[in-house]
Amino acid sequence: MVEKLQDRLTSKNGTKNTDFEDQYKKLIKTINDRNYLFLPYSSFVKFKPLYLGAKGILRCYYSDPENAQEFLKKHSSNPNIHQDKIDLLFRSTEKVTTPTVISLGASGRDEICAKQLNPDINLIGIDFSEVMLNSLKHTFEEYQLNPPKTLLADIEKQALEISDKADIFFSFAVMHHIDPRNIKKALKRVFDIMKPKAVGLISMRVIDQNMPISGNVGVLLKLNEERPIFYYCWKPNIFSKLLESCGFQISELLIEKEKKRDTGNPEATYGYFYFKKP
């Protein structure tokens, strides 16, 4: 079971959890020494709405099936939320009769949308969480569709062993959770699973260009011995250059503000990076 925010900030007897604070400061110092800007621990404590909104995601990552299923069911209830973005991606690809579509961070919602836009696609869902991949299968069954192929893999830790290379790749709200020290390695692995002339879309939370911040900024959502979870927001122009440094060509960049919902989360700015592999 994933701890609640207050459980991570305080110990069982109600006192301040200095062990967590010390670990956080130590890791953030290491990261910032490598020129990645992370918020200090004092700011981490102030980000309560963000962490409360991320609890469902953390449950999926850390395999708490009972609570995660409720979150994912709500999360997947509207498969058309990104329909215009996925449709634009599909229309930008070369004419392929049965395109292979690879989704990184597969919970079911966007994959259903892709299948509805083109029933003939060969769909592959990738995630490092079994809970997420099970949700993908269950969502397809609810829509009376054959579940897609899946791959349990962590793009931060390993190359993706896939025989079917992608004509189309997409990933929604995943890259901002990747350790910024590993992001270039992850993007190069995406490059490796795409065919020449393939197209891709990465959606992620970004920093508003009008904010008086010169670089990227992030916070650490959860400390874990095997895998810390980040919320790292990039400046759109910096992430675009990063994609280009990995061999991609940027086709289009859309910046949108997410409408405020009743989750307690602040308004968020998202970047939609359309790119292709030469």
C-alpha cells in the first residue's frame, strides 16, 4: 500500500520524519549537482495538492491493485479525451495498411481511442507496472475488443525487446515521471523501437514559457529503493532540443492549459510534442 502524504512526512508517533527528509535532501543534492533543478524539501511540503492528485498514479506504479483499479476505471472512462491529438498523429503518418502502434504508459484509455480511430492497427502496450497492463486488458474486454499485445518493461532500466517496430508511437503523461538523468537514454530507446519515417507523440507536463524560470524544475514524488518516482517539468524548448539530440525531427509542438478539475490540483500546462524518425 502506498503511504499517504502525511505518513511520509511524519513518523508513526506524529513527529517529523527526518529520515525521509534527509534522504530527499541527499538525493536532490546529487541531482542538482548535475545541473538539474529540483525544488528543495521546504517546497516539497508545500506541494500537497500535487501529491494528493498523484496518489492514484503511485498506486498503479507500486502495484496496489484494489485501489488502483478504482483510479484507473475513472481514468479510462473517457477514451476520447485525446482523440484530436491521436487523430492528428495518425493522419501525419505514411500510408500503412496495418500500422504497428506502440503506446508507452498503457492504461487503456488512449489505446481504446487509437483502436476506434483505426481498428486495423497492430497495437502494443508497454508499462513497467503489471497493474497498468492488467487495466489495459480489462478495458479492452469491457469494450468487447481483443486485448493488445503487452510488454512489461521499464524504459529507464532496459532496452525494449520488440520484434514489431512502430509506425506510430505515443506516450501520454509518462515522460515527466522519468528521472531526468535517464530521460535521454529513454528517448534513445524510443528511437530504437521506431521504423524509419515513423511518427510519434509525447504528451507531458511542461513549464509555462511565460513563467520567470530559466530552466526545468521538478519534485520527487516518492523515494523507493528500486525506483524513485519523479514529477519533472521541462521547458518546452529544452525538451524539443533533447528530442532532436536523440535523432528525432520535431514536426509540431502544441502547448495547452488543462482545465481545472475538482481534484484540488493546480491548473497544469501540457506540451504535445509531435516528431518523426528520419
